[in-house]
Amino acid sequence: MEAARDAFYRIYGSGGQSNLVDMILGQLDFHPLSVTLLATVANQNRWDNDRLAREWAARRTRVLRTDFNESLAATIELSLASPTFRELGPDVRDLLGVIAFFPQGVNEDNIDWLLPTVSSSTNIFDKLCTLSLTYRINGYITMLAPLRDYLRPKEPLSSPLLCATKEHYFRRLSDAINPGWPGFEEARWIASEDVNVEHLLDVLTSIDQNSADLWVVCINFMSHLCWHKPRLIMLGPKIEGLPDDHPSKPRCLFGLSRSFESVGNDVERKRLLIHALKLWRERGDNFQVAVTLKFISGANRMLGLHKEGILQAKEALGIYEQLDHKSGQAKSLQQLASLLYEDGQLDAAEEAASGLIDLSTEGDQYTLCDCYCLLGQICRSKGETEKALNHFEKALGIASSSNWDDALFWIHYYLVELFLDEDRFDDAQAAIGRAKSHGINNPYRLGRAMQLQARVWYRQCRFEEAKSEALRAVDVYEKLGAARDLEFCRRLLQNIEEKIQKPVTSGD
């Protein structure tokens, strides 16, 4: 930034430094030629900072055109007319458009399936880098912002290669994924391509909001993210802005609610689910009503609204029984057992969880794993440590064989709590390490691990270390909007601060 400012103001000459100018310089990626041209245009036209910002917002790189026909466009076209570029073939201009269209550029590790028609891709990208049209960074082929702005297709669907790339993305997103299902591990590709896919969907849904097929892809995209890269998405306002009679709206709201669930924001999750439930009831789709009720009960469980959640879980269970849907019954019973457990109804919770084992089929190992995990928590609450350990070990065996990061994280998390009950601090510390290894790509889980670590340090009277971990957890929860966890962690932090101010004495 400092070098770009210096170059700009040497030519521009008038006026003090401005945040508006800094913003434009950043959007130009501090590209020297573009900075020079911007300053020259502003100087020639005697624009003040506000006028320059307005012109940039309206015309982007078209602003970079001087009185002497000395422009970025001319420089780029000169490179495209060079013999080196022409030797790469007639379709390379289209390839540049694809690179320019995607915010991340093109991932070199995924070229084989993303751009299968581009032969000798390594040689082509080497030449494009030599011509300074592209550059490599962190495994991606990309380009500076001014070149992207100039080279990206103005009509995305007019680019044959971009349309083909879209189809490759969409085909990979068409597979439904769940832990234990075929293709689950392969779906991790989304973690490196998520920004590109989201941008593609944002552009295409702006072109055709009524395409049901596009919104199905959006739903699948959100599902992939929830499992492999939990985060919120920029498509949220678009989804909520769809008219209520749009055929895809309730499913999109449900998918969006899962995004909020994955980052621990259960208030927003519940709000979206309630809206989806209203739409499903209006459409008379009892199956989707049951599905949504089950997830609302889960949101209420996380919000501590157990009585409300129990009623919804029972209603969902009743609908699934009417439909004779065994898998739905199992999942509703699982939710009900969890709510009863957290409401302190331990015997009723254990009875429900035991019934769940009978309902879980051999193919539904994920639900069975959750069931054993829940039984472990129930037995721990009853003081039955050995039975609890036995259930957790069964859950661990199922989850380990399939490498389910989410299940493994929570099993080790609950084991830490069990070890803390008996002051087994070394075992607790080891279990925290294992939990973290399965939550590394999930900010919310890492926040929970930090919170748990703070509790371990607190129990060991290592209050400064406990404070440090609790502060880190608070920062995570604030960024994610995880209100319930944030409140709990702040109370923990308050207790820690009181201990620091009033040190433990030998008589405590």
C-alpha cells in the first residue's frame, strides 16, 4: 500500500491521502501500470477523491484510459497479439476468461476434472505466467484484479469453456453426501473450490432466479460445506429474498439453516427452520413437516428450550410413524432422547435411546454411533462411569472405522468431561488433543475445544492459562454468533477472573 500510494500521489499531485484512494489501490492489487494509469487519468481530468471513487465504481478498469490512448486494455491486447500467446491455440483466450471469472482462479490440483479438454495445461499456464497474464499462488493459477476485470466474460454463459466448467462443478455437487455413504470422503474437494462455486452460483442465480435446478445445486453446495468446510455463505440474503411461493424456497431455507447450525448460531437456525415449516405446512407435505420439526427440536435443544423441543420431537415421531418411515422414526427418537437427557429425565432418556438401538438398521451406523454416544452421556450423569466408558468405546469404534470427524470430535469431547469428573487430568488433556485433531477445519468445534481446555486448566487452578483459552473461545463465538456458547464461556471467564483476583489458599 505504501509503495502504491507513493506512485499514485507523485503523479496525482493534489489533495491529501484518502481512504477512497486506498480502497481503489487495493482493488487494483497494487499493479504498478494500473496505479500509474489511474493517477494519470485523475490528474488529467482534475478529479477530486470523491469524483475518482464515483468514476471507479461506475466504470472500473475502463477508467484506466489516458488522453494519449495509453491504457491497460492496450497493454493486455498487445500481450494477446504476441506470437507466444497465439502459439497456444485459439481457445486460450477463453481459458483466460475462466481464470478471470473465478475469484480463486484455477486450482492446479483439480485441472484434470475441472478442465479436461485443456491439453498440455502445464505448458499453457507456464507461458501465461511468462507473459505476466497470470501468476501462481498457493497452488492456484490466478491474475491481478485489473486483468481479471478486463478479461472476465461479460456474459458468462457465452463462454463455452466456462459453461463446461460449470457442468463439471454441478455434476460433482449432484451427489448427496452423508457420513458413511459412498463418496463422502471424495466430497472434500469442496474445501478448496468453495469460493469459486459460490461465486458461480451467485452470478447464475442473478441471471435466472427461477431456475429450480440452480437452487438444487445451491442446496447441495450448502450441504457439502456443512460437512467439509463449515461457514456462512453470501447467498443467504438471496435465499431469504425468494418469494414464499418459489418452489425451492423451503428447501433453500432448510439448507441455509444448516449453515448456521454448523457455526453454532442456533437463533438464526431456528428462525429459518420456522419459516420453512410454515411453507411446508401450507404445501401439505407431511414428510418435510416431520423433517423440519425434528431439526427445530434440535435447535431448541441447543438453545436450552427442552420442553418446547420435546413437543416438536414427539410430533415429528408421530408423523413418521403414520408414514411408516423407520429411518425418520430413529432420528426423531434420537432427538427426543437427547432432549430428555438434557432436561434431566435420565430414565426416560435411557429408555428412548435403548429403543433407538433396536430401530437403527445395520446400514444406519451413523445414528447408531450417536445413540451409543448419548447412552454414554446418560450413564455418566447417573455416575455409572464404567458403563459410560463402554458406550463411548462402542461409539468410538463405529466412528473410527469410517473416519467421521464430527462424531469423533464429540466422542472425545464427552470423554474429557468424563475424565474431569474423576480428576483424571492427564487423560483429559490427551482426549482434548484428539478432539482438536478432528475439529481443525471447523471454527465452532475448535471454540468448544478451547472452552473445554479452559475448564481443565481451571480445575487444575492454572487460572492464567484458563483465562487465555477462554478469551480465545469468546473471540471465536463472537465471530460466529454462537450466543449460547458465548454466554456460557463469559460466565466461565468471570469465574476465572474472580479466582485470579482472589488466589486459592491452602484452606480452600
